[in-house]
Amino acid sequence: MMDEEELYKNPLLSRSDLSNRLETSERYLSQIINQELNKSVIQFVNEYRIEAAKNLLQNPVFNKYSVEAIGMEAGFKSKSVFYSTFKTSEGVSPGAYRKL
């Protein structure tokens, strides 16, 4: 569902949205993600966003787009959250990653 429908691209995606889409409770969704993946719902969603951003940053078609625009396209709702989440995940800033 996350890959096919790219729900993570919605910057306002919430735990409630996901649980409604899966026809389950928020609590159960959180519990399953935590137990099975050892992460929070937001960490789960942000992993998809980071992967999308990495693909865009390395795609020559998107070279004309700013790093911030790529973060927004990947579903992050602010530049600061994108930068900090990306750096925590990948160990480098999005701009540095683009140059690799």
C-alpha cells in the first residue's frame, strides 16, 4: 500500500489516516509497527520518504530542483524536518548525498 499508493507523499499523513486506510485502530497499527519493526509509525513513514528523496536526489531529471523541493515532493512538510531526518538516517545532508 505504501509503495503502490505512495501515501507517504502526503505531508499531512497521520496515524489516523493510515489506520483508517487499513480499517484498523490507531492503537493496533502503532502496536504492530512497534512490535514487528521496532519503530514508530512516523519512523515507518519517514523511511519511505527518505527512500523517495534518495531516488530523486540521484535522478538527473531532478537536478534542476532544489533539495528542499525534493524533500517536499517526498512528503516532508518542512525543510528542517527533511534535513534532520535525512541526516539522521543517512549520515550526510541531502545536499551532500546528491553530490555522491
